[in-house]
Amino acid sequence: MKKKLVSTFLSVAMAASLLLAGCGAGSDSATEASTDEGDTATEAPAEQTAVIDAGAGEDATEMEYWTFVELHGQHFETMLQKWNEANPDRQIKLNVTVMPYDDMHNKLLIAVQTGEGAPDISDIELGRFPDFLAGDDVPLEALNDVVEPYMDTLVKSRLEIYSKGDTVYGFPTHVGAMVAFYNTELLEKADIDYTTIKTWDDFKEAGIKLYDETGVYMCTADTSATWQESILLAQAGTDFVDENGNPQVNSQAMIDGLTMWKECCSSVSRITLSKV
């Protein structure tokens, strides 16, 4: 009998960063893996397993949890402590296994397809989630009954990513924050007060001044992912697809957004893009 996997949670949240200069920190023993969406996730160099008992008693239910981010295991350690304190009659002990990104997803997909060796709970990265929804017999546990009590407080569009039809198979834990980082030391050299940057025009003019004064570019441009494009489209009230789910990468909003972003990131700041 196939064991259904209780799918959880993970859409990797990348902070969209506007970097001014030299964030060239080297990596240590951890390795870096590119996800299907093009971002980079730092992960453990090899499989690691830890047991989180969180004060659970001898009669606690043991569950297996797989993840590719060590910090997620640490998060569960905190939350499991709260659960066990609040539910003395439903104690849980969690066996956490941390694996490199590709290893975990490949091993997990084989496990759920064969019905052998799957954990009770697992992170699945947003870009890999469709692999687990293919076919008529989805090997994940339906979570509608779990989600229903919280529907009024959840971002429903996030649940749609982890759903097939009317069935929810994944429960995201965050939406993802978009933030801007400024190198204040560089800005000070160019006599730029970042607190006065309120609009994209302000950002563009600051970028021109920064380059003129220091030779440093104001921001970066994605070349292997679409995080920045997604933000620009969202600001314009649209998306990569229309209301019917059809691609619209040639939209005016996309052209305007990319033109503006190229101008912001270019020292010339007068370059325009042709229609793709």
C-alpha cells in the first residue's frame, strides 16, 4: 500500500536585493545549489540526521521530516517545543534529515513514486513541486482539512501553487519579503541620502550620480532567474500569465518594467529595450 507523503511548506523566499557593490563573501564548507527557479540555496555538504524530542515523552509519536535547509530543522525544534507543551496528550518526536537540494528532491520523488521510504513530512521547493503533482494519482496527502480553519488568514494565491484542482497538497509557511539593500558608505561618498529615494525615478537619478561619482553601479540584474521581473510586474498589477493562464511575456508592462530596470542599472541610463 502506498504511503502518502504529507507535503509541507517550502517556497524558497528570495529577498530581491538591489546591491550596490562587492558582496563577494566566500562560502565555507557548505555547498551552493541552483534551484529550478535560478536562485541559489546554501545547503549541507552531505546528509545529516538529528532527532528533535522537544521534551516529548516515551509515548510520543515519531515522525520523519526531510529538508534541504538546515535552518528549517532548527525552526521545527522551536515550534515542536511549543506544540508538545500545548498538547501533552499528542506529543511528537521529529527525526530531521537534512540533504543537499538535488539529492533530497530526487530521493523524495523516487520514494513517493515507488511507495517505499518516503518521510511523513517534507519540504518541497516551489520550482520542484509540479513534479509531485504529475499524473492522476498524486502521492501526497490532501491537506484541505488542515488548511480550512485558517483560510480567512491565508494568502489564497499561495495555496493555489501547491494545489491540484480543489485539493491542497502543500502548506506554505511564508509569502516572501522583497527588500532593498543599500551600501550607505558608497552612497555617502557620492553625497546621496538613501532615505530620500521614494520612487523609481529617484532611484534612477541616484544611480546616475553614484556612477558618475564612484564608477559603481547602483544595482544588479537577474540573468538566471525572474525575481526582479516578477516584482516589477506585480507593481504594475499584472503577471507572467493572463487571467486564462496564457503566457504574456511580451506585454507592455514587461517591456516598460525591463526598460526602466535597465535604465536604473545602466551607467548611461538612456538605453531602451526593443520589444521581445
